[in-house]
Amino acid sequence: MNCPTCNSEKVIKNGTIHNGKQKYACKDCNRQFVLDPKNKISEEKKELIDRLLWEKIPLAGIARTVGVSESWLQTYVNKKCDVIPKVVDVTRKRKG
Ligand SMILES: [Zn+2]
């Protein structure tokens, strides 16, 4: 589990809130948070998103199909772009 703010893995349990939900605290940014199951994107969903991305489907279409918010999807894609090395465009032909 990662911190929703800084994505750190140094997350510790930090008691519960009034309705008994588990509360967490991030040791890196000191942010306290409660996981909302509604906002939890399952690994299966992420795999589906990955496949749709490869099909060059617009983000808005993917968001609707998978049932996530466009803003979440944009963040997810941005994160992915950070880890995937840029592929050199070899299909472009030189003029001449
Ligand atoms: Zn954090």
C-alpha cells in the first residue's frame, strides 16, 4: 500500500476514525489518510486500462469503460510515462 499523496510505501497504521475505519499515516510526508474502498482501483482494472491504452483509445473513453474518473486516469497515465522509457520513433521516414 502506498501513500496517496507522495506514493511512499512507508505507511503505518495510525488508529481508527469515528466509524471504525482504519486510519493510516505516511512516515515520509506525515500525511494522515483513510482508504476509501470506493476510490480503490483494483489490479485487474489497472491491467484492463493498460490494454486499452495500448489500443490508443482516448482517455475519456477508457475512463467511461472502466469506471474511473478522468482525473485519476490522467494521473495514472502520467505516472506510467515516468517509468516507461521513451521509445524512439523508428517508423518515421526521412525526407530525401
Ligand atoms: Zn506520503
